[in-house]
Amino acid sequence: MLRVQFEEDLEKLHNQFYAMGNEVLSQINRTVRAFVTHDRELARQVIEDDAEINEYEVKLERKSFEIIALQQPVSQDLRVVMTVLKQFLTWSGWVTTQYRLPRQRFA
């Protein structure tokens, strides 16, 4: 029973991670497009949508720590959770960097 719940939790974490990755990619593409085309409205939209990435970050971090605390994964399972934690922190850094670009360019 516990293993089934653990597998479900990992699947949810994976799905949230995938969704965040898609959103980060979209944000980066829109940032580049706004910068290249000097599109102020798109730049404003990128700045406003940064909150969505922050929400993903909070959800992923919370879910990762919940899995570690409640399921106490070991070996490969722990590596999966830690990889998600490390990667979403990297993505968050990318988004923070791309968030500054339109603010500096169009603010």
C-alpha cells in the first residue's frame, strides 16, 4: 500500500516537473521574442507571468520535501527526488535571469 502511494507521489512530482519545464521554456522563448522585436506588451506579460513559475517552484519544493519526509526514499528513488529539486532550482535561476531582461529593457 505504501509503495503504491509512493509511486503515485513520484508520478505527480514528475508531472509537475514536466509542466514547469514547459512553462520555463515558454517564458524564455517569449522573453527572447520580446527583446528581439522590442515588444513592450509581451515584455510586460513575461514579467507578470513570472508568478506562475514561482508557484511551480513552491509546489515542487513542497512535494519533494513531503516525499522525502513521509516516504523516506532511498537509493534510486531518492536520486529522482533530489534531481527534481536541483533541476527546478536551476530553472528558477534561468527564469529569474530572463525576468530581469525585459524589466531592464522596457522598464
